[in-house]
Amino acid sequence: MGSCRLDAHGIATVTAACTGPATLLRREVYMPGWHATAGGHHLTTHEAVSLFQSIRLPAGTTTVHFGYRPPHERLALWLPLLGILVAAGVPSGTWLLGRRQNPVPDRGPL
């Protein structure tokens, strides 16, 4: 394991200059949805010490960006739209066909 010099750039970015491969321990609660990138490449975020995040760093200088995206974010964006479509009657087609709920019965010729 190498030693590293760390320079923080805000709360979500750090530049690490490491003499050899190393593990960075970030004291942010580990939860699904946390991710890290370096040079446009995804880094695997691991749970460390049963609470925090850790990532493996290569030797050399690496700038790491951390971010969070809730695991079910896409589903949470589509469900309200689906609810609006159901409320508008899209699945049954009633809004397209203009059907009446209680048609007047045909009584034949008068």
C-alpha cells in the first residue's frame, strides 16, 4: 500500500497523489446510490468499517468526484406520469373515443 497526499476541493471532490496503490476512506455514510468517478471512469464504491465509503486508488495523481443518485430515481420520475395517464383514461381509450358511460337505448322507429 502506498501513502497519499490529499487535497480536498469542496465536499465532493478530492485529488490524491499516491506513491502506490491505496484505499481512500471517505467518512460519508455508505448507502446504495453513492458513486465515484475519476477521469470519466466509474470507480467501485465499497462499504468500509460497516459505515463509511472506500475506493481503491492507483499509484499517481487521481482526482475523484463523489456523487449520489437515489437507486430508484427513474422509477420515481415515471410513476407520477403514469398516474396522470391513468387518471386521464388513457388505458381504456375513453378520452380518444368519447364513449358515453350510459348510452340511450335504441327504441326503434317512432
